[in-house]
Amino acid sequence: MTSTPALLTLLLTVATSTAPPYEIESVRLRYTQFHQTGLGYQSAAGPPGAPGSEWARVEQPQAEVTARLGERITERVWIPVDVVTAASPDHSRYGRPYDAVDTVTTASRSTPSGTVDTFTTYHWDRVTDFTMRAAFHSEEPFESWIVGLGASRSFAEDNTVVGVSANQILDWFDHFSLDGNRHGRATRSTTNVNVDVTQVLSQTTLANFSYGGTIQVGTLGNTWSSVQLADGSRGEERLPGHRLRNAATGRVAQWLPWNGALTLSYRAYLDSWGIAAHSSEGTLAQRLPAGLTLRANYRIHWQSAPGFFTIAGDPAGLGFRTSDSDLGRLHAQTFGGALLLDLPLARRARDLHVDIGYERYLRSDNLRVDVTTCAVGFRF
Amino acid sequence: MTSPPRIARGLAALVAVVTLVLATAFAGCVVVPQNRRYSVADPLLRYQTVGVDAPAHQKLSGSRAAAAGGAGTPAGGGCACQ
């Protein structure tokens, strides 16, 4: 058997080869709380014929570690955990005759979910990087696997950087009917490609343009959202089995002579369900004495609704229909601020980072989310 | 009347062409030497879409709006909320 010595040689080589030096570059911890109030027609947690409650709270601790393995590999491991209360409409709080999926999944009360997200960068040479992403997400009735590959190359003495990437996501989750019965598992595939160009425009100006195209196939809803029908009852949501989504973003970042920075961006979106959206965002940051930075941001988003959106569906209808307020015609504004502290350290760590921030998300359909966040981290 | 999928495909093709043209046109049109790029290299000008330092509102725009994606991130998938 000639293969046995070859295998032994390979195993010996692997066993005796030394691992590249492993060096932790940074460690970050963040805690964010999302507090949401509002009403939506997809929620049955309300009186008949009216939108139901969308009250929810999300507690989100996160950890991120970045490490360097030898000269060429940088590895980032990110672990966000979401504890979501009232993830699906809780009919029982309103004395509804049926309790929907709550009785089966308990998703209304509390749904912990977690993700392990790894991102590896291989520095091929001075101007070329290859990247790989692998992630797994799990929550009570839902699992998801994510893999991604990418490459970037810089030109003109690093003044231009062009990147491409592709991601594949497979979601696997319980399929429920509105009476709370489980009908096996459902799947959803999401395939995504991105093109990204970053250009230095001057000594103080940076521009970026990116395009992302995504194709989704399979069960594209969560299966427990209900649709408000014209006779006051509720029916199941029916969505098309495929969706092509396009998003293009332009961003300009300008360094300001008084130690500040202004970033402006615009995003256009269009998909095969007929939803169009425009989003603009501005961020102003100002460095202060003693390592402090003050940041303020504002974002406005407008979107149209698909043709099958309804708040009074035909009870006998067989076509596509949704009452999901997230798919409705709306505009949303987000404004917030943050205070950041970066302190150089003399021993063990290179610097300490601390930040605290607040954001408010306001939507034209009266949905409101208050976001509070704080973080601590070290760079080594 | 042009159907939405046709418009979406048209937009996708248009944006892909514009991206390639911009990538080709910008490459080398401005060359700022490395020793004069300290301002554009400042972390304040950086924008992160994934990880601990990604803006908190990005989670909202991904899960509470019909229009996600772009900037290197997929539109949908990976979460029961979408």
C-alpha cells in the first residue's frame, strides 16, 4: 500500500509544524437595549379590526475579539446574543379565543437567540486581501447558516480599493399555522453578491460606492404573521416564493479642519415585489480634549409598499397578501448621539475605549424604538 | 406598464455597469501620497456594517424595514424577524 507512507508523512508534517504566532489585537464588549412600542396590522394582539400591539424589548450583549495569526491572517470572532420579549404577537394578553404560536413556541414571552460570526482575512500580498465569513445563528424555532467569500485589491498607491464578495444564507425554521399547529420545517435561501469601490478624492475626502444584489427563494415570511381581513377576522400571510433585491449606496466622508468628521450617505433600493426605498444618513463627529469624541447622527428612510399589502384582505381571496407594517408605505427617522472615550494605556494594553449612546427610531405608522448602548474595549 | 421585476433587473444591470465604470475611471485619477493621507485614515471616517462597532440603528433598518442590504451586507436572511 503506497498510500500509507504518504499519509503517515502528511500526518507527521502536520503534527510537527509549528502554529503561527497568535496575537490578540482587540477585545470589545457591548450591551444594547431596544425598547419598541407601536401598533401593526400583522399583530393579532389587539381588538378585532384594529392593529395589534408590537410592544417588544430586546436585550443584546455582544463580544468581539480580533486576533492576528502570523503575518498574513487576521481573524475576527463576533458573538451577539439577543434576548427578545414578545417576538410574536401575544394574543392571550387580550383574551383572544386562540393563542396562535405562543402556546407552541413561547416566542411571545422570551426568545433568546445567538450568533457566532467569524470573519477571516488573508493578506495575499501588499495590495490583495481574501476574506471568508462563516456564521451560525440559532433561536427557538429557527436556525441559520451563513458562508461568505470575498476579495479586495488596491490600486494607485492604495488610493482606490475595489472589493467583491458573495454570501450564501440558509434558514431552516418551524412552519406554523395561525391556530398554533406546527407543519414541519420550512426553508429559505438567500444568495447575495456585492461590489464595492472606495476612492481617496483628496487629502481629506473619501468616497465609497457599493452595490448589493440579493436573491431570496423559499418561505419568505415567518409563518405566524396574520393578515387583517375585511370581515374583521384574520387570515394567514401569503408571500411570493422568490424576491430579487437591489441596493446601491454612495457615501462621502470629509475630514473637518477643527478635528472633526462629516459623513453623508444615500442608499437606493428596489426589489421584485415592487418596493422602492430611499435612505439618507448624516454623521457629525467632533474630537474633544482628554480623548473624548462627541458624535451625532440622523437618518431618514422612505419606502413604498408592495401591491399585495392590505389592511382589509378579501376573506375568500387566494392571492398574495400581507399586513406586515414593516412592508407598508412609510417613512422613518432615526436620530441619536454618542460620547466616546479613547485613552492610551502604558501597560499591557495599548488603549482603552469606552462609549455610551442613545438613538430614537420614529416611524410614520407610530412605531417607536428607543436604543441605548454602551461599550468597553481594549486594543493590545 | 413595466413590471417591478423588470425594473429591478434593469436597475441591477445599470448599477453593475456604473460600478465597473466608476472603478475603472477612478483608479489612478487621484493619487494622494501615503504621507498625506493621515486625515482620511482617521477612524472617524470609517464606517462599519458588521460587528460590535456597527451602528445600532443598522439592526433596525435590517429587521424593521422592507429595504435592507447594500454596503456589503445581504438583504434579509439569517434572522426570524425577516
